[in-house]
Amino acid sequence: MMPNNLANAKKKFPPTGILSALLIALLMFSPGLRAQSQATAPTASNAKATDAYLIMISIDGLLPEYYTAPAALGLKVPNLTAMKLGGAYAEGVEGIYPSITYPAHTTLITGVRPATHGIVQNRIFEAPNAPQTGEWYWFAEAIKTPTLYGLAKKAGLKTAGVGWPVTVKAELDYNVPEIFDPAEKPPTGKRTMQYATPGLLQKALAANPTTDTTTDGRRTAISEFIIKEYQPRLLLIHLVDLDSAQHTYGPRTAQALAVVERQDAYLGRLIAATRQAGIFEKTTFMLVSDHGFAPVDKKYAPNVTLAKEKLITLDANGKVSAWQAAAWPAGGSCAIVLKDANDKATTERVIKIFSALAKRSNSPLNRVVLPAELQRLGAIPEAALMLEAATGYAFDEALTGAEVRATDSDYRGTHGYLPSRAEMRSALMIYGASAQVGAKLRLAKMIDIAPTAAAVLGLWFDHAEGAIIRELIKPGSLPKIPKPNPKKAARP
Ligand SMILES: [Zn+2]
């Protein structure tokens, strides 16, 4: 996810290179210890929890086949393999729409779809004639429903997060949230310093100096420190370098596979840290990802079409002087947002324009997704409709130029497509204390992951749309969860 172009959905986090310890610290992300208001307070029954530990590790863009069939790809991933053989896993996870990072990560810790939790996109929508700040949904206060860490905190459990999306000012005891200044090119990490738990980055990097200056190398070093120093009962970790590599080179490429192997080593270090901290026997690891990936080589700019149709007006300098409808791209999908959401005539017009385009031969669109389906998918309530890209296509927010063009040579993969597309499936492995060794599910649901994680900690996620994935959990290992809601006690 690139701040300057959401369509690219590129994530170029802090640059690598030889940096001073301070700069390394600056390049990390950040938070505080402010209490977050919750839409609904978790039940008092959650006050009693067990002595279980949970580490949720998200490898951004991890494809299930990287652990289901590593040999076929020539991958050497001893830790993923050990987790698979010694744990439980899903062959795929059906995610949410649009299948992008911030909405998906928020579903992973709330158990509800984007329309409910409120993080419907990575970047906040900005009217095309307004200043383009490129800001993302950084702040936890934008989440409208209870979170896993909020639940844990209310139960008195120590919580921590490293690089987890939408956790700036989250109620985490130890927090290094993901945030950067989109105006800084490249980002310096100043904002991470600003919002990280005071002193945490300095202590972590002093105790655990690393010459690995990749974003994930730093996040792993900080996570190791937090595990050993504080033993939080809940730790959320987000690793991002695979997503960047797959956007740049494409999924399953040599460059992407090299990053998977590097991240496999990070997993080994995180597991080793729990042994050193003396909590391995009580720790459950949940390895997850937020979306799959598809190769792309072409992009389509709906705003150019909207300008041709006079729904966007450009002045002599190519700046937007007026607009009625605009694109809000999310990689392989794109919301069309109206200036006036109640403008029925324009709604009908944009549906007609893009439905006709979708029917053309060699269309850049696979199809349009209309409001009734968006509601069922729990996607972007602000959208008049969404566009679903054809195979090989991504969306672009350009206002001028050709409607369809080739992607840049460093843009070869994306996501954001409908979760029903098999390529968009994400990952789930459960390893350690609560894993049902040898269990396997063909397809799990992303909305089920948060309630499952809560159950491992002895907490009940009263507000989740999903249910506990009992197939992957060792019978009897779940703590007695008070006051279960009978409607949600079993999988539908
Ligand atoms: Zn992602």
C-alpha cells in the first residue's frame, strides 16, 4: 500500500540501509496507553481469565501455499513446517471485502466485517478537490466495536502490539504501532517515535541490538524484547516485508520466496523467545495473514472515465474543480463514492456506466458489486457501488491519461479483490498450547479468528459475527468460558 497511490496498494515502509541506533528506532512505528472507548463493554464474566498466553503473528500477504506446499515452490521453511506438523492449520481463510490490510487486520481482532468495525479501507477517503493528505486509518479510536486487546485489558491481562494496524493510541500496555507521515518521502519514522510507548523502542533496541534493518527485522527484535522482558498475555505482531515484495515482484516470485524464508527465521526466533521467557508451554501461536495476492500487469483508472462522463470536472491545470462521483481504489477493487450519497440520479448513472463497461469484451472490470451485495459482504457503506477488476488488472486513481495502461515495472502484484476469489485466501496456523495437533480445515473464515483467539485466553467475544474454530483447538484446552452465548457457541 503506497501512500501516494492506493491503487498500487503498496507498502514501502522505512527504507533499509546503514542507520544509527537512534534512526533505527525512529524508523519503527508507535502508541500510548490511553483508554479506548468501546461501543459496548465486554461482559463482566470476562474478568476471569486463565494463565494462557497468545501470540498472534500476521505475515502480511502470506499465501497458504507457502506452508501447505512449500516443497513445490522450492521453499525452505523449517519453522513453518514444524508449526504445521506440530500444530493445526487451515488450507485457506476466506477474508473480507475489500481484501486489504487495514480492514482485514481489524477483522482479525474484532471478529466483525469492515462495515461493522468501521475500518473500511487503508486510506481515508478524500474528496478529489480537497488537499490530498494520503492519511490512513491509523488511530484505534476509529474502530467502532470491541477489540481482542480491549477484551484482554478489561480482564486485567497484560497486552502488547508491534506494528499492528490501526493501533495508534490503542489501549495496549506495550505498543509500537504502525504509522508514518505520508508527506515524508521516504518516511522517517518520526511518528512511530511519537506514538510508541515512551522509552520502549530505546530499551528494546538497546537490549536487543540488530544489524537487520529491514522493517520486519526490527519488529522481530522489538517483539523478542517484549516477550522476554514483559511476558504479555496477548501480543499482536505484524510483519510487512512480504507484502512489499509481492507488490513489487508478484506472488511466488524468487524475490517473494526469499522474504518468506527470512520471515520463517523470524518465526523461529519468536518461538525461541517464549522458551527463554519460560512461557512456551503456556503459549498458543496463531499465525495469520490478511489477504492473498494476484499478479497484475495492467491498471484501469475509473476517474478518467468519470471525467469523460463529466462527473469529474478538471480545470486547465488538470486539477479537480468540481465532482459528483470519484474512485476510491483498493488494489483489485474500487469503491465509487458520490459527493452526495443521496443523489439517486448519479447513483443510477454510475451503475449504468460501469455495468456497461463490465460487459465489454476485454473489459478491465470483472463485474460491478451493487449495494445489496456490499451490504451482505459488510463492505464500505460509503460506496455507491464497487468495481471488481478483471484478472491481471488493478485500479489506479489517475484523473488524466489513458483509462487503461500497463503497470509500472515495480508493480507486479496486488489484492483487494472479492474474498470469494481463491487467490485472495489468507493464512491460519495454530501452534503450541491450544493447538489440536494434526487438525486441518479446508477453509476457515476470517471473522472466526478473533473469537477463537479470545477463547484461547479464556475470554468470550460477545460481539463477534464469527464463532470459535473448535476444529483446530485441542479439546479441553480451552479455558472454561463464562456465559457463552448459545447462538454463537457452535459454528453455523
Ligand atoms: Zn496486507
